[in-house]
Amino acid sequence: MIGKLEQIPDSERGKKAAKDPKELLNMKPEEELQRQFDDIEFSSTMTCLSLIRFITDHMEGLPASIIHQLMENNDVPLALVPLLEMKPWIRTNVKGIDEKFEDNKWIEVKPHEKGRVTKPEGQIWLTIYNMFMTQSSNQKYELTTHRKSNL
């Protein structure tokens, strides 16, 4: 999913509006299936962010091989940073109203809540915090110049 998000132009990342009901009625079956697939994939990705955060909550108790897999092989911290920049959990609907993705549904953002951190964004920040604040994982993550510039 992260690779797929990177292929979306910057102007559309995280801003994909909900379709107009008239457009939905006129969709071909293939387009409707693709829309449903995209919705399920997005929802699954947001759930995976929570799972990764829950795993990192227990970094001290994880075997060294799992920590190595998270920090070095998959480089989870470096994979999460682009998501923080793209904010795919925030979009503008057809009516021009901002929405955020929380609890597996799109919720309208009230004007006084625009600056608040959303749940998916909070999950990412907590994951990054957990990964760098434990002694065992912090020692295993080499900060190269590439990682420094991206983090």
C-alpha cells in the first residue's frame, strides 16, 4: 500500500474525495469493484498501522531477530515518515468539507478540530517513539546519511 501511495501525484495524495452519488450510480461494475477494493485496502492499511504500533509497545520483550526485522530489513521508521507527510487519512469530500478516517469510517472535521492529530497519525508517532526509545532497538538502528535526511 505504501508503494501504491507513492505513485499518486502529490496533489491527490490523501485528498481523494468521496464520489458524488450520481457518479456512483453510473459506474461500470469493474469500476465499482475497483472502488470497493481500494476502500478495503485503505481500511486494512490503517488497521495495520495500529498493529505495528501494538507490536512496538512491547519492543523490550521482543526477540532480537524481530527487532532486527522491523528496524533493518523492513526499515519501518523510514517507511512511516512518508505517510506522515502524505496524510492519506485526511481528504476533502465532494461538498468541499474536510474528512478524517477514524474508527474505520470517514468523519467530518469540525473547524475547531482541524489542528488535532488524528488516530492514524498518532499511531505512527507512537510507533516511531516506541522504536527509538527502547535501548535494544535504538542500538540496532544505524543512522546513515540517507536515513538522517529522510527522518
